[in-house]
Amino acid sequence: MQKPLITLVAATMVVFAASADTEIVDGIEWTFVRSAGESSIFNFSYSSAIPADTSGAIVVPSTLGGCPVTAIGDLAFAACSGLTSVMIPNSVTRIGDSAFVACSGLASVTIPDSVTSIGRYAFAACGGIKSVTVPQSVCSGQLATVFPSSYQAITNVVVSDGVTSIGDNAFSGCRALVGMLIPDGVTSIGEGAFSGCNEALYDTTTIPGVRLVDGWAVGGTDDLAGDLNLVDVRGIVDYAFEESYYLTSVAIPVGLPGIGEGAFCFCEGLTNVTIGSGVTCIGAFVFYGCAGLREVTIPAGVANIGDGAFSDCSGLTNVVFAGNAPSAEDSAFGFVGQDCIATVLRSSTGWGVEEGAQWHGLTIVYSDGADDGLVFEIVDFAVETEVRGNVVVSRMIVGVIAKDGDQSVQGDAGRVAEMFEATSDLGDWDGAAKLTPMVEVLEPDGVTMRFRVTPGDGTATSAFLRIRK
């Protein structure tokens, strides 16, 4: 069986003012309208464009009324449950909203390269579809709203290279789906895109406790807890780890262009976040309601911070910006900790405010940078675990490079180590000395300094590292 290629756009509404005509082709009476030398198959007076009892395989005419058929209008074949297959001619460029909705017997649809737009819910409730071929000529868009509840019979999906986003609930409930190929051009996947799919679709072994689909993190098990290392994932789906209350530490990939909307919202136990230096955008509500966050570093490459990204992080006291001012929505840091500051390099640009003034609700504090202009970026992150009795203790190994402007510099191990301090998951930063986590400086690898951080005094199960102010 041919694997379906899925490339879709949001609705294009087509409104017709002309009166309807009819024509019989191959024994089927078609209802259509003509306008500006083109014909469009048309649902007239809430009746489908063909008799409702039409059954079997049909071919849409390429001309009606002497004009080329260029559009299949809204609801054109609605509830034609007897149809088993439809072939659409090369003359058609648009398929309207709900065009084939509730065609429950429809098993295959052939859509030509000429089609550039497919409307919302075009194939909704077509539960028998086994084969759909959609050409790359169709622009990317809200995959979710075109085929909802239509994939129960499809086992494999290949998304065409032209797609850049996959919408909410796109493949939700696809019980038979066991294979999925997502092109590199996809930069965002919506909430619940793979919820309720066949368990065979998910890779749950590469990152224990995390559901992966073709390298994208789409969610976690109910008992996901502790330290989460996502440095090898291709992307993070919207709301992937929402309300994962027991997560305490997250490392987000270097080179990941963006973090899905709401990916870690309401992770109230999250106290440490490592954002890879390649991240360019922190989306809306990513860390919304993460009350345990005390400090976060925004890498230099981040150009945009979305609506509510850190809103309601009531424990947040310091946001460290490693580069120039990103664009940010007004609510990006709404309702954070009282007197939360933004620590920025004096050499950075775009802030537009004096020291002590407000920037999106944060109080700006200018810094000359650590150690005569050196700034530090985290380039890799790993977690080691050890069972001590009934307790799983997590140690982290983190690689850090020292940079002077855009240049990486070789740092003496002792000198670099002095710039860092640690704490464990009990108490706050002020209690770090009391908990005494152990920080070991490993052998440097070129310009990369590596640290192993181990919880202290036997009461904590994990530890964290931060740049000393």
C-alpha cells in the first residue's frame, strides 16, 4: 500500500454569488456554479453537490458547463457515505471547508499537484481512509483540522518536505499508526498531536520515561520525575511535559531552534533549567507556573521570548541574559518573584533602559561579565544515577566553555571553577554551603571545562550548578 504524504494548509473560504447549475456526467448529476470562466462544485441549499445516495468510486469532472472545474466548495460531498474513492482532476486548485466531511465509506482520495489549498475539516470523520496522497504543492499549515478522526485505518505516514508545522491533535487517536517520518523542515508540532496513538508508535527507551516520535519529545509517563536530559531530541511538542510536577531539572538541546508552547508549564518542582546555546526562541507559556524556578539563563542566541513564557514563576529572582536584548511579549515575565532582576552584560545592546529601570517587569542590573569579561555557556549535560538504599541519587556532569565576546578561550581549571557555586534540591541558594554539594573539575577537553556535581550530606538526591555573581 502506498504510504500517504500529508502536506496541508488552513482553510481558504470561497464565496459564490452566482446561481447554481447542474450537469449529468457519467450518470451523476453535478451541482456547480460558474464565475469568471471557472466552475466550482457547489453544495446548494445544504444539499451535497451530487445525489446523497451516490456510491462507489467516482471521478470529479475536469469541466462543467463548458468551464474548467477549479474548486470543490464547502460541504460539497458532505455525508456521502457510499463513496469509496474519489479522483480529483488536475484542474482543481482549492478544496473547501468540510468538503468530504462524514464520508464514512471513503477509503482513498487522489489529490493532484494542482491543489494548493485544503480547507478546515475537509476530510473530518472519514474513518475508513487508508490511502491519502497530498502533493507538495499544498502549503504547510494546520494539519490537525483537515483530517481529524480520519486516520484510524492508516498505519504509516510520511509528511512531505514542504511542511513546517503540524497542528494540534493532528494524529490524535490514530490507533493503527505505528510509523511516522517527520521532515527536517518541521519546526513546531501542536498540543496532543500524537496523543492516544498506538503504543508501538512511541520510542520510550531512548530517553526513559519520555515518549518520542521520530526524535520529537511528545510527552512523558505519569511518573516522570527527577532530572530530564533532552539534549538529543529533535524538538519538543507543545505542552509535552505539562504538569510534570516531579521534574526537578531539565536540560534542553543545544541547536534546538525553539521550545514548544507550554512545554513545561506548571512543572512546579522544576528548580533548574539548562537551555542550549542554539535555542533561538522560547515560545509562549513554556515555563508558565514553574514556581520552583529561582534563576534561569537565557542564551545569547535567543531572539524572542513569547507570551507568558515565565509568567507565574513566583520563585524567580534572577534572569541572566547572555547576549543582546531579545524581543519579548509584555507578559513574558508577568507575576514572577518580587524584585526579580535581569542581569545583562554592559556590552550587550537593545535594552533601552538605565540600570535600575524596568524591562518587561524585570529590574535591569548591568554586569561587566564574570572574570574580566568572560561569560560562560553550557554546551553539554549528562546525568549519572546511583542507588543508595531506597534513594536514587543524581549527579550531573556539565560542560562549560568560557567566551570573551565571540571567541572561546582556554580557562585554567581552578580559575573557572571559582566562578561557579552549587546547591542541592533541599533549601535554597543561600543554603548551598550548608548542604555542601561536591563540585569536581574534570580534565578540560580543549576549551570545554567539565564539572561533576554531587549532592551533599546524604539528604539531597540531586544538585545544581550556577554562575557565581
